[in-house]
Amino acid sequence: MSSDTPAPEPQSQTLSLPEMEGGGASGLRAVLGGILSSWSARISAAVLLIIVLMSVFAPLVTSHDPIQLDPAIRLQPPSAAHLLGTDSYGRDMFARIVYGSRISLLVGAGTVIVALLFGMIIGVLTGYFRWVDAVLMRVMDGLMAIPGVLLAIALVAISGGTLVTVLVAIAVPEIPRVARMVRGVIMGVRNEPYVEAASVLGTGMWPMVWRHMLPNTVAPLIVQGTYIFAAAIMTESILSFLGAGIPPEIPSWGNMMADGRLYFLLKPELIFFPGVMVSLTVLSVNMLGDVLRDRLDPRMAKRL
Amino acid sequence: MFLPKSASGLLKGALAVAFLGAGSLTAQAETTINAVMNAPLRALDPAISTAYILRNYGYMIYDTLLARDEAGKVQPQMASWTVSDDGKTYTFTLRDGLKWHDGTPVTAADCVASIARWDQVDKTGQVMASLMETMQAVDEKTFTLTFKEPTGIALLALSKPSGIPPFMMQKKVAETPVSTPITSTIGSGPFKFDASAYQPGVKAVFLKNEDYVPRSEPSSGMAGGKVVKVDKVVWTTMPDPMTAMNAMMSGEIDFIEQAPHDLLPLVEGNPDFKLQTFAKQGSQNLVRLNWTQPPFDNLKYREAALEALGQQSMLSAQVGNGKDASTTCAAVFGCSGPYATDYKADDIIKPHPEKSKELLKEAGYDGSPIMLMQATDLASLAPQGPVIAQQLRDGGFKVDVVAMDWASVVARRSSKAPVAEGGWNIFSTTNVLPDVGDPVGFIGTAAGGDSAWFGWPNVPKIEELRAAFARASDTETQVKIAKEIDQLAIDNVVMIPMGEFANINVVSSKLSGMPEAEAPVFWNVTKSE
Amino acid sequence: MLSFIIKRILSAIPVLFMVAILVFLVLRLAPGDPAVMIAGPNATPDQLQQLRESMGLTRPLLEQLIIWLTNMAHGDMGTSLISGKPATELIMDRFGPTLALSLSTVVLAIVVAIPLGVVAAWQRGKVLDRLVMGLSVLGFSVPVFIIGYVLILVFARILGWFPVQGYQPLSNGFVPFAQRLVLPSVALSFPYIALIARIVRTNVIEVMNEDYIRTARAKGLKESAVLMGHALGNAAVPIITIIGVSIAMLIGGVVVTESVFNIPGLGRLVLESVLARDYTVIQAVILLFSAIYVVINLVVDLLYGVFDPRIRY
């Protein structure tokens, strides 16, 4: 046994890494333009646009306060005053759905930013420096082996549910996958002739990474980002459903479903309305992700 | 066989009775009650916690020396008593036939050790211990409690039905220090614990104790004969109340201890189920303010909070509108008990946001937020936080609601630190009425500063009155003292009563005979086929 | 080959070690006090302190970590802080239901997803393909508890075909065991079916464009024989990979499903332990799940050799 060669990477994790040509970003605009040619993409984009507009202009969409409660009018059916009825505290369901979109989009976007940022930093470091690789990737391996939802439940329940804890708890389990992908791309292009040439010409590490390596990660990161976005919204609803999510006072769709859980047989709409919103949002993002993936990198179709 | 199935069963049953006596009927058709209790059973030491599930567990496998009947009168259970002429010495004599589940007889020494362990942990027990001079076993079946002065506390304490009731254990078990949870499951009660079937947090199984000798009197409250009429009681945990109701409707379970009020329409009017409410198992909501931290170290702010809060909103959020399951009332020691008062009823029952704002202005409130802990994982507590927050905001307070599970509330409320360092300003909870209606033991009114319950109110006069109550031997004096405590508690805002609500059991129509007691108990209950 | 297997197994050990440290640190650095949970609402500060000491919670963090790791190395996963039972015993009690649920879900998912994926690949671009793909995205997008509740409502409450909840061990007979597993497995399998069907589809499509498949077709082999025999066989590696990798997803779903269907498995044990701050049990279960994940992916790696003749060690 030769102990100096590192153990081969687990196959499952290095499977079919995207190998993009340099300059992926320049072709990106054309690709993005072409995406809207598909019907499913158009519908998804339209749905997402409506949800985004709804969240931005929430106070214009509804005059009700999503937090104002009045138990005297609890559990009312839909009416002119309350378009979707009221929940078990007498809060306006429609207002909560509208304001809830803010939370879902925030959780989705926040998770993507945190996961991509840390994933990229770790990916670049490990892809570039062997010694960092040995240490950090062991930590990443460990993190990846811990079931994400369990880790998130434990983190949130124990350190208290705030928007930030929930965000971190959802994002952390996503980091290793991003890091692995970035690392793979960097390692893949490290030996490409044009990178080696730049290296011979004395280009420093950061310009090298910035100019020659990171552009290759843009396309897969965008695709990965959409899936993380969708998964984050889903995970938020699961955490809230289990009682380990965002503080109940904040109107999130997950919290609405957790509140409605008790009334499933009596008033299924309490869980149904936010359930549809989560499904619709996640569905649209996933659809867009699929189209993006097909356009940006057909070879990635293998991955998910 | 030409007989239909049921008839052949009957025949077999009849034959069995004829040949083997009635006892073996049970072997022929085993009856099991499947129950969903208010919480999962995870620990097995009923003396270490006031968690109601542990109290319920205690009543299954342990027995008590004395017990209160339906009317609240103290009756002999394991033991009868006599009082010396000077009123200071109580002599207890164990009845015949009492045996531990391992077959050994119950002795006076066991009881003395059990009381000695219990009176360290229970609030009423502590008061009793402080008044007591000696406690000793006289012979195998007799023991005495001698007090420094004449008092009725012994009967009150040893018949304490809820909180931590004084359960009798074997001496070797009772000698375990209170800081170490016991793991023995040997009691002398009407059920035996099936340790092999026990899965902490999932399932607990209790088997009929065939060797138990019940008293001959009819069952009444916690008193009278504890006759077990089924073979087995199984407690199953169902964390989701909706699942529990579904299981109830499919006939998979027979009893739900705490059904969410909003789900009752699912079974109302269905002849297969009945709703069962025992007044003694109701609960009182209470809001607690932290006296050791600003702003509630200042009486003006506490008064403002009391004015801002009202009872109906919280009760509606907990049990629904227009239901008769809730009562608003100002009394600290319970709406329907002997110590009920109307003192400052309007201020307590209705929200007065304007008065609150005025008081805040007088106090010079600078708008710094107060921290409210909300427990989110318990059905009866979860609705409290949002309602309190809303009313306090209406009353001019700025409120930070910090949501957490009950475990975190329990951990954090013991901190006297400033909010920024892990402390708190307000939390709310519920207590069952038997605990609320006991001026000596009720944690909500104890006001000895550091020794008081979380919030640490310090009103020395209340402590004097509680001690006086324990010594008082006639009801009239006790009522008078209790009402004085009530007034002081409200004037100083030691606690804010937030109304009472009933606990509703959903029960299969097959079950009948559950005693009207302070806790759900399963003796005397029959299950028909 | 053998040295690869050994190396691969050895490489799993530091991963598990890392998991152990991460889990321990995450749990211990968070606030919350198990002593308070045990002592109950009315305990005095003195009683609490006594309890903390007897539970070893007052020792320095590093000491607790080292003690814990040493015990783990000896196979002792600690004692539940709440029930006083060994964590291993609690886990054994709860292992059966989770194993049954997970296995039936995976089997169900594979049995349903592979034909779906193959059909979609075969009908590429046509209505059937779009339908399968559309449904698969939907399978990802609807939270598993919503699916669970709908199933309960329809099949247990309205139609009465299955019990609403609960679990019966196999030892109580196959029928009650299977009856109670159907709905939760179906609910849990939705995203899994979606995932596997998609992987099957893309890989079969890809393989079908390879030369040797064209040759097989050209030779006049039946379309079904080509699909099942060649294409699917060659798509086995990514399919197995995804089954292994998505074990993590399955575990997340198990927690929710066990809660909805009241199955006394490991997922609920975690949830209960988290709410009760039963650190030893949380640590033990998360570690166990992680170990399962590592082992399954180890097996998956080793299986490549069997399924892909092109890979040789």
C-alpha cells in the first residue's frame, strides 16, 4: 500500500463534473434570452414575477396587517372583508399569504447567497491549495454526511428560531455541494493549456482565479443556485411545520401551514392556500432551473 | 360448529365461567384501553417534576396514604388516621392487604421514607416539613407525624391530589436523593408497570394488579375503592393532535386526555364518542413578570401590563369563541373555588389600553422593548404569546416576542440576568385548578423573592399570610387569609390571572365510569365490547 | 480491487470522526439546559445544580467531548439524559419502524420510477414524456406533509382502506405491518420517484445515443429489448449513485412522515430529543444517520464495479 497517494475521491461526488470552455459568462446573455422561448419557462417566469411583485408591493396589494390578530373573528370563511378568510388567531389569510412571499423569497435568496458565497470560497481554496484541500474537504465530507434537515432542526430548535438561524441552518448543509462543484471546476481547468500558459506568464493567484477559473463556474452555479433556492423554500416549510422554523409571529408560508395543521380536516384551506403557494413557487423555480440547465450546460443534465 | 361466531364466544365464556370461575373471563377476552395522554412519558420519577404526565403515571402504579373524594373531603386511602387531643400529633395506621408489586408488604417505614423524600420537593410538603417536629414509624403498620403547634397541614398535604402528590414507594427507593431520578417502577397501586413494553416517549403499558386489595367504599374522586375493571391500559404518544383525532375516529384509541377545542366539532354529535369535562381538571392561564429586571421591577409598569392585558382574546385563541369551555374571572385562586373574589375584576378581565398608556407615561417609559417568551410547541401555550404581544402593543409597550420551544422557556425563565444576557421580562403558562386552588402550594402567589417562583416577586406580607394559612385550622380563617393574599397579589402584580379553560377528554362511548378526580385515572373504568 | 476497498473503507473513518465532532460542537454550543427539563418547572436552583453535576454537564466542554468520543469508540453511545436508558437501547427500539419505512419507500420508488423514466425516455418530447416530467417536478415541489395529509384524508378517512396512523412490527403479522406502511411509504416516495425517474430518463436518453445502442437497433433488436437490456443496464451507475446520495433527502422526509403518521421511529426520536434537549440521544441518532449515509455511499462506490464493466479497479 502506498501511503503517499491520497485515497481516491468517492466516485459519487466527482461524477460528471461540468467541463465548460473558458468565457462562459459572455455566452450567458444569449442563453438567458433564449430561455424564454419555451412555454413552461414563460409560465414559470410569469408566476415568479407575480410573486416577486406581490412581495415588493405587499402594502398596496392588501390593506390588512398580516400580524394584527383578533380572536373574535378567528377561523372565518373567505368573505369580502377577508378574501381568503381568517386563521386561528383571526388574522387575515390573504395578507399573510402576500407578506409570506417576502419571507419565502428572502429565505430562498439568503440561502443561495450564503451557500454560494461560502461554497465558492471553500471551493476555490480547496481547488487551488492542496494542503487546504486535505483539511477543508474532510470537514465538508463530514458536513455532507449529516442529514441536512436533522442538522437544521437541531440547530434551530436549540439555538432559538430567528430568521438568521433558520437561514444559516438551511444554508450550511448546502455549502459542501457548492464547494465540491467549484473545486471540481477549478481542478479541471487548472491543467488546461490556457491556464498553464497564464501561469507561466506569471499571473498571480487571484487574477488567475478571477479571470480564468471563476467564469467557468458561473453557469453551473446559476443552475445550482436555482435548485438551492427552491430547496430552501421547501426546507423552510418543513422546519416550520415541525415547529423548528422561523418565529411564529412572522407570516411565512411554512408557519401558516404549521398553524393550519391542527385544522386540516375542518378547514383544509388553512394549509391548502400556503401549500399551493409553496408548491407553485418551488415548481416555477425548478422549471426555470431545468430550462436553464438544458441551455447552459446540457452535460449537467446528468447531475439532477 | 353451527353457532354464529358471537354465540360461540358467549358459550365459551359461559363455560369458562362455569368451570374456572369469573376470574378467567378476562383471559378469554382481554380488554385494553388505548389512551393518548397530554404528553409523552419519558422519565419515571413522579417526585422530581410537576409535569402532569408524571403525576398521571404516579396514580397508575403508586397509591397514596390519603385521598380527596369528589367533594374535596379528605378520606383514608392506604391509611386511616387519628389526631391527638392537642392537635399536634397525627397517627396513621396502614390498612390490611397492602403489598408492593414485588409481593413484599407495605410497611410504616416505607411510608416514612416516602414522605421524607416528597416533602423536600413539593411546595406544600416543604411547608409541612417546616412545621413538623418528628416523623417516625411506631410499628410495622403505624407511624406518627408530630408538629410544633396544632395544624391541619398533614391531612391537606398527604391528600394533595396534583402538582407532586405524595406517592408511597419502597423504602430503598425512597432513600434515593431527590437530585437523582429514581428508575424503580415498583409501587403498590392498582396497576403494574410493564417495564418490558415501555418505550420512553412512545408507549407505556400498565397491567391490572391482580393482587391489589381495593377499599370497600365506592370510588369517589381520588378516594374510595380503586377497582380495576380492564386488563391493560396503554398510553401511546401522538405528537400531532390531528393524528390523534383521526385515530380516535377510526376506533384505534379510546381516550384523548387533552383534545384541542377546535377539533371537537369532528366528534360532536357522533354517538360513538363522548366529550368529558371534569371541573377539577381545568386550567388557569397566568402571566408572569420578572421583578428583578427593568421595567417590571417598577410597580407602575406592572400595573400597566395588568391594565393592557385582557382575558377573552387569549381564551378565544385557546378554546374558540362562544364555547362554554372558558371562564373569565379575576380570582387568583380559581373562579369556582372557595377563595374566589371579584377584586379589581374589570381591570383584570378586560383590556384597558388607554389606562396602560397613561401609566406608562407617568412612569416615563422610553420605548425600550420588553422581551416576551413564547412557547410554540404546546397546544395550550402556543396561542398565549401572540395575544399577549398584541395587547401589550395596543397598551403602548414595545414588545419583542422570542419564540422557542417549552424546553427553552423553562431553561431561560430561571435566569435573573438582563435580557441581553439571556434573561427575560414576561412569560405565560397554565396551571391546573387543583394546584391553583391551594394557597399554600400555589407557585403563582408565593412571593418570597429569591425563593419564589420564576419572576421572583418579593412581598413579605404574602409570605406571612401563606404561613398563617398553613397553620389555620378552620375554613373561615383560611378563606379570609386567602382573600387577603389575592388582594396583595393583584395590587403588587405578583401574577396576572388570564382566565380559566376546561380540559376536554374525548372518550369512546365504550368507556364509562372514570372517576371525577383531579387527574385522569383509569381505575373503575369499564370498557364494553 | 481489494486495496481499493480497504482504502475506501478507511477513508470513511475520518469522515465519521468529523461528523462526531461537528455534531457535538453544534449541540453543546447552543443554549438550553437538559437539567431543567428533567427537574421540571418548580425545581429550586440548588436542585438544578445538583442535577447538572450528576449529569456531568458542569465539566469543561473539551473534557465532555473527549469522554464522549472515548465512549463512542467503545461502542457506548451514552445514556439518555431524560429517560436514563442507554441511547443504544432507545435507538434499537426505534430502528425497526424507520428501517421498514425507508426500505419500503426506496423499493416502491425504484419499482415505480424506473418504468416511468424509461417510458419518458422512449417517448422523448411527446405527451407522455412531458406528463411524466411535469409530474416529477410536481413531486419535488409539494411538501411531503401535504401529500401525507391528503393521503390520510382520502384513503384512511374517506375510503377507510388503511389505518390512519401507527406502526405494527412484522412480528405482529404481515398484514397489520404492511397496512400501516402503505400510506407513509407512498407519501415519502413522491420526491424520490420524481428524482429517480428523471435520472433514469436523462441517462437512458444519453445512452441511447451511444453507438453501440444504434448498432443494436440497426441489428433489428426490439425497441423494448434495447431499452431494458442495453440502455437501462448502462444507466445503472448514475441511478445507483442518486439513490445513495439522496439518502440524506430520504432521512429528512422520514422525520416529517413519522410525525404525520405517528410512526415511533428514529425521526421522531430526534424531534422529541431535540425538544427535550436530550443531547446524548440527538448526538447518537444524528451520528447513526450520518454513518448510514457514509456506509450506503461506500457500498454504492463499490457497486460501480459490478454495474459498469468499464470501471475496473
